Amino acid sequence: MFTTNNSQAADRYADDYMNRIENAISRHYDEEDFPKMDSFDVERNELSDYLFDKQAILDSEGTERSRYTIYGIIMVIPIVVVAAIPDKSLPYGKMTVLIAILIGIILCVAFRLVQKTLINLRVGKLDTRKKECKSYADAVGAFLADRLEGRDAS
């Protein structure tokens, strides 16, 4: 998936989650200390479906560019509304524009909170429905984290 800025941890997580887990399985599955699917009662197809579904949910917020475009549109709406009102009728005079900007920022923050909440709810429902797959993916993630810590220590 294309993003305009890969420096943000959340974007990297959303971009890499499915590939990171699948690549770890293909590279390390034969290693003795790598988590085995059998011990988690997970089949390959079931795990692949879980990873695909989770990746789709994580990607649903869109790219950084599309998010900023939406935020810009949301932020401009109160300003356009204020611009349609004659200057003499504005309740706070020239301060009304600043208030409109503040309202736009508040709307953007509210939109982002609702969007994140919905994504977290959807991921939570998926994780609840597919507990074994989540446990296995978490174990693979922990294996990778341990592997990276081992590299950093040496």
C-alpha cells in the first residue's frame, strides 16, 4: 500500500502487519523456538483470512494524503458558512472567523477520534471472533520482537 510518509509508527504498522507476520512465518517456521500453528490450533488458510481482514480494517482509514484532504475539507466547512453571512451580521465581528477555524479544528479532532474508535471496535470484534489466530499472530510478533531485541543487544 502506498503512503506519503512512512515515518509514523501507526502508518508502518498498518502497512506492514499482514506482510510482517506472513514473512516471519515463511522465514522462521522451521526454527525450533518459532511458534507453531498446531500448538495454537490454527490452520494456514484461517490465519491468512484473519491477517487479510485485520489488514483491511487497518487500511480503512486511508493514506496520510487522503486523511489530510478530508481534514482540510472538514476544517473549511465552518469558514465557508461564516463567509456566506454578511459582515455586519456576524455575531462576534472579525473574531467569528477565528471561532470558525477553532470549530473546524474541533470537528477534525472529533472525526479522527470517531474514526479511530470505529477501527479499534472492528479490530476488537475480529480478534474476539478469531482468538486462536490473534494469539498466534501475537506470538509471532513477540518472536520477532525478541529476535530484534537480540540483534540490538549484540
